[in-house]
Amino acid sequence: MQEYEKIFRDFLKRRGLKLTEPRKLILDAAFSVHHHFTVEQLFRLVKAESSLVSLATVYRTLPLLIEAGLLQQSMRSSSRDSFEHILGHPRHIHWICETCGAVIESDLDEVKPIVESDAERFKFELREIKLNVIGLCWKCKQSENNLQ
Amino acid sequence: MQEYEKIFRDFLKRRGLKLTEPRKLILDAAFSVHHHFTVEQLFRLVKAESSLVSLATVYRTLPLLIEAGLLQQSMRSSSRDSFEHILGHPRHIHWICETCGAVIESDLDEVKPIVESDAERFKFELREIKLNVIGLCWKCKQSENNLQ
DNA sequence: AGACTTTTTGAGAACAATTCTCAAAGGAGT
DNA sequence: ACTCCTTTGAGAATTGTTCTCAAAAAGTCT
């Protein structure tokens, strides 16, 4: 059994909930993608495995996966939230290109201690750091220059 | 005339657009609030001044204010985007309490140079840094402890 | 001021993402 | 098999946002 499955099963049991077939399919689909995905995309993946799972169930399962600590909401683009799994895959910075929409990732190692010490100062119990940087990726920067 | 009005007027002129009464009312309302606001809240403020401005116009004006550099989209909570004005008010960190929804702000000064040097490394043209920290504010942390 | 051109507007319809409803099905424990 | 919850699919409902369009307003030129 995959580690994530065990984690989810335990989480559900603690809550008196069940690891059903649809939930398992959604879980596997979420872990089959190694980058960000929207609800729509996740639904299509699940459907490819078994057309029996409904979109409503995907929407219902997502918050459970997040509460279980398996997924995180990663960002929002063109009015769609997107998600990604985070098992052994710590929070990172998202560099989002305004022009082409590309997302580059880098680690948070340098920023994290600063935020942590601020948190201590504010007596804030830190659970999650979301750092998104908006701008222009080098490709788009280049082609923008070429136009001028 | 307020500085923000001048900035907006100039911005509009450059684009061949006009500073109309509804736009001015929306602009003033946005600058009358010194914290985050949702579209809904802004609309209610504007309406209190003059019931003639429609919600559609608020939605239409917001992107102009952002492009003019007067407003920024600050974060998203319970599926609503929220905004804030940024004149002489640089980007900051948002500390968002999961339990009570309170938002504390602090400055980005320590984090900014790190992100800037990363940006340079990636040849990324940095336009905006969004840093949101999710967790528990000290009040909620305290009352949570008291329950146990 | 009047005529002309372009932008802007309000109001409500349209749209898209998300949530809700509810009757039927499924699971776990006995 | 029986009971008690939980879960589900399907579509309806809801909500935030965008679009449409005819009428109004603003700016320009004469």
C-alpha cells in the first residue's frame, strides 16, 4: 500500500469516515500528477480510470485530502484554484509568469527561517507559507524585448 | 486633488479613457478603506455615497485601478478575492488566522532581497511578491489551549 | 451651442465554478 | 441479515464574475 493511502485511511478512521472506492480513485489520481492541477483536470483523470465517480465527489474529497495533510491548495489562475500533493515535497515558491502562465518552482529554505522568526515574534502558530511571485519569465521577457 | 486621483486621471488619459463620476466614486471609496475589502464591500461603500453606481461598473473599474498601480489584489478568502490600495504602502506579508479570519500585516523587508536575488538567478522579471502565512493568531491559539 | 464620435453606463441576462439536495446505495458492526 | 451511519451520483441551486446592449455622457471640432 502506498504511504499516502495509509495516511488517508488513518485520517478517515480517526474521523469515523471510510476509504471508499471513489475516494481511493481520487487519491490515486491526485498522486499520479506531479505538478499542479485544477479540479477539472483531476476529475478528468479520475474519470479516465472509472467513469463512475462524479464531480461532486471530487469536490467533496479535496478538502479531506487537504485536512489530511496530503494536498495543498497551491495557487489560483484564471479564476480556478489549483492543487498539488505535498507528501515529502515541502512548500515551495511559485514563480508565475504573467504572460505565458508558466509556473517555475524553487525552494523556500532561505525565506522560511525569516517567516518563522516573525511568527514567533507575533506569537502566531505558523501552519503554511504561501509565496507566489508574479512577473515575467525569461522567455517572455526576451520575446517582449524583441518586439521593441 | 488627492494624489491618487491625479495618478488615476493620468493613467486614464494615457489610455484615452475618462475619469467619470462613477469611476471617481469607486476610486474614493477604495481609498477610504485602510484595509482589505471585497468587491461586495466596495460596492456597498460606493452605493452609500451614490446609489447610481452599478456593481458591473465596480467590476469594470477594479482592473483599471490595479493597472494604474493604485490597488492590488491582496488575497482570497472564502472564495472572494480581496483588494487593498497600495499608494505609499508597499507590499506586505499577510498573516491569516485560520480560525477567526483575522489578518495581520507585517513588512516584507527581510524577505524581499532574498526573492529578488532568486529572481535574478532565474532571469525572472519580478513584478509582485505575494506572501501569505496561514496559521493561528495568538488569540485563537490561546482559546484553543484553554479548551483542552 | 450643436453635431459627431467614442467611451461609459446600468440593468439584467449569461456564465462558470462550486455547493447543496435527496433518494438510493454501501460499509461496518452486530 | 439487520441496523445505523456514511457516501454517492445527478442534477438543481447558488454565487461570484463577465457580458450585452441600448441609452447617456464626455470630448472634440466647428
